Amino acid sequence: MKIGITCYPTYGGSGVVATELGIELAAAGHQVHFIAYSQPFRLRGREQDIAFHEVPVSNYPLFEYPPYDLALATRMAEVAAYYDLDLLHVHYAIPHSISAYLAREMLARQNRRLPFITTLHGTDITLVGLDHSYLPITRFGIDESDGVTAISGYLRDKTLQEFQPKRAIEVIPNFVNCDVYLPLGEPEREAGRARYAAPGEKILMHLSNFRPVKRTADVVRIFSRIAREIPARLLMIGDGPDRSAAEWIAHRKGIQDRVHFLGKQSNVSEILPLADLLLMPSEQESFGLVTLEAMACQVPSIATGVGGVPELIEDGVNGRLFPVGDVEGMAGAAVELLSDPDRYSAMADAARRTAQSRYCASKILPLYERFYERVLSGDPTTAS
């Protein structure tokens, strides 16, 4: 198949999933065309059967805000016509589903068929979509899609409850390449850990876009309590609006020499296996992609039981779940787990098994391929 993919190319879950999906589709023999305002950050530009098409946006003095959604629709139609695309797959409903709808309608005037699939990722529904000014257009984009998927059962149910769309929603969960995200051999792991921690010190990790919903301040507070009991270091990976607040808290608590802010990293699969635990105290998560990537690396998570996370983590088996804001509980669980090698080893092994048995790319990619085929055939089961 020839597939066009549009996503936000920045440091966020929806862009990561879209990019990794494109890479997996290309590896399976499909032709993939990314259409966005910049190259997705996980796309190296050297992958075979993947092309990137930049969306130029003109800055006319008349426009207070450049009309990216219209420029995107035009570029989608151009790429689809020139490369004879079979379908578009857009990630994040606003504005991508609307741009895809416009592209489809433009090409219909030329007697060209261009179905499009919308994948819902989370904040496009839970935050943006529920803003009154965006709700009608979000519902319209969902209903006009030729197929709709959601990354978790939670997100599907939330969408059905809040938007009451006419279009059926298929759950296809996020995935991880289990051959890329995997535990390191002991010599390699110890050499990597030595860059950040002394022998005998534990490494805790957090990876996000540092937005308020990720509660990065709680990460530092949790670590400060852990550090009282266990020699440890905290690696903070990513960047965003709450980074300065997290840095300030680390300094105020006198642990700034044990908290390392690494910024955005492209080699996440090489850093995650160095951790002993992942801390993810988010206020909301529709799935928890970083948690899954850590699990594939045999690293259990201390997380909040919100949104779609309980679909991924079974509390006490392959990770731990706590209410939002329970800093003491999360810190206590981390200390308890890191102090019990047998229990830690069992939980880490269970985390890896969960990723391998349910979420490897080799298991999820065929679900997308079959969904594409159903949409292309006009299968009415893709609509309610």
C-alpha cells in the first residue's frame, strides 16, 4: 500500500507512535509518505521506502495566524495525487482530520478516491476536543473519517461518552519494537550506568514533554523521599514548560547534584534500559507509551492509575499504580521494591513479558494493515 501519514512532529506521544508506525509499515514493504510542517523527530531521513513532504505555510500580512490546516489539506491532496496514495492516516484529530477531509473532497472532484483514517491519541479528545469551541469540529472530523482508531479502551469509551459520534471506533493499542527496546547485557548496562551513577546507586528515570499534566514536580518530590532511604540518581529526559519548576524544587530540596536534566534525547531505546525504575505520576494518560517502552526494556514503572494506564499495568505484578498526587505512596513503593531484589526481578521480568506478549510491533502492525484493508474495501463494519 501507499500510505500518507500526518502527525505533530514534535516531542510527544502521538508523533512518536505515528513515526514508529510509518517505520514499521515501510519495513513491511509499504510505501510511506509523511506530510507535516517539519520532519518527525524520530525519523532519521535514512529509512527505506519513507519520504517526507514539508507543508509550506505562507505568512501573508492579512493573516494574523498562518492557515496551517488549509496548507496541510492542499499538500495532502498534492502528494496523494502525485504519488497515487491509497489512503491517508492522520494522528490527532485536530486539525489533521479536517485537513484530510478537505483533501479527500478536493480529490473527489477529480474522480480520485482518498479515504482517510483518524487515530485518536488522548488530549485531542480529553482536552482540546472538550473545549466548547472545538467540540463540534472534532465530532465532525471523527464522523467524516473513513475509519477511526483509539489507542486504548479508555479513550474509545471517553470519546463515545463525550462526543457520541456516528462513526465506530476500533481500539488498536500503542506498540513497541521489542527488538529495539530490550534489556542490555550486564557489561553494556553497567558501562552505560557509569555515566550517570556510582556503583551501588539506583537510577530512576522520567521521560515526558514536561507539561503540567505530567506532574514533573511530583517526580522530583518522589525522588527526594527515595533519596533519603537509598543511594540513587534521577534522570529527567525531555523538556517543556514545567522544567524550570522541577529544577527549582530539586535545588530547594538540596538534591540538584543527584537530579540530571538531560533534555530531549533521540536515543531513548539506549537510555531506558539503564534505569531501575520509571516514575510516571501523570494526572492523565490515555495509554502510557513511555511506560510500555520501559517495560520492554525490563524496567517496571511507578505510575498513576489514570486513563488507559491500568490496561497496561497490573498493579503489583508488572508495575505499581497509585492515585494522582500520592507522592508518599509512590516513594514508599519505590523504596520497598528497590530494597527487595527478588520481588524487583519478578516484576521486571513480568513487565518485559507483558510487552512481548501483547504490545510488540509484530503483533500490532497486522491490526493496522487489516484495518486499512477494511477501509479500502468500504467495509461497513468500520462505521456504526
